[in-house]
Amino acid sequence: MGTCKRCNRPLKTPRSIEVGYGPVCKKKHDEAEEEFLKRQVTIDDVMEYEERMAR
Ligand SMILES: [Zn+2]
């Protein structure tokens, strides 16, 4: 039986065990990841812009 990677609670459904998170933690994890990816893109865009301006 698996436990949630985020809160270490036992996972009840096969789906949760498969993803490694409980439903609530999965949602939070996805949101955090989405936010992280969004920020990554933004930082990359800024870096690229600054690089262009420096030339
Ligand atoms: Zn959890």
C-alpha cells in the first residue's frame, strides 16, 4: 500500500497510489507545479529579453 508523497497518509484508491498523491495533495501539487512552470517561462522570457538588450 502506498502513502501520499506530500502528507504521508495512506492512499486509498488505486488511482491515488498510481500518482503517489491523495486527491487533495495531487491538486495542490499540480497547482504548485503549474505555477512553477509559469514562473520558469517568465524568467526565461526576461532573461532572453535582457540578453537581447545587452547586445
Ligand atoms: Zn497527501
